[in-house]
Amino acid sequence: MKRLAPIASATFAFCACTTTPGPIVERGYPTGSLGLAAIERADWATAERLLTEDRSIAKDDPARLINLGRVYMATGRSDQAIAVWRQALAADRHGEVELLSGRTSTTDQVARDAIAGYERLLRTASR
């Protein structure tokens, strides 16, 4: 399984990023292509532009989709977030990512967790 660059948080506690001090940067991807630094500073417009306009990684790359879902969720577009997280989950290839907690996961599990976390929020809000 290919080891992918860490991905940005998806609103919940399974944030993925580097564990080393210093700026958050993509590993295994062109710098900026996953919008990590923009997401880290909550610059949602820049992150979205990087994730949608950068042609250096595939549009169906699960790490890109997960980060795009994070941007959509942060900007109040939960339906779009869920849709791209489902695309990430359905991707043909998945790789390992390092999470903020220091543990590793796979992109399919991160997408699954993002969807489940959002569904938990909806259940809690409806009570």
C-alpha cells in the first residue's frame, strides 16, 4: 500500500498532519496540492482553490477529496462534504496516512470516520 501524505482534518478528532514541529506540508505530493497549510490557517478560499484548480494530482485522489470535504464542511456545505467523502471512500486505491494523534489509518477509514462523525453530529443535534 502506498504511503500517502498526511491529510488535513475533516472537522473531527482524526485530523491528519505531520507530527514533526514546523509548518504543515504535503509529503509525497507537490507542495500545496492538498491545501494543508491553507487548511491549517483556516484560509478556506485558498484551500478550496488549491484543491480544485491544482492539476498535479488526480481529481479522484482520496487525500484530495478528504481535504476538500473538510473545506466544504468548514464553510457550511455539509452535503458537498459528505458527497466528496463518499467519493474518497469509493476510490480504487487507498493509502496510509499519519493522523494528528500519531496513529496511522487509511484514506478509506478516514473517509468512513468523517461520514460517521457527521452522522453522529446530526443525531446529537436532532435530540
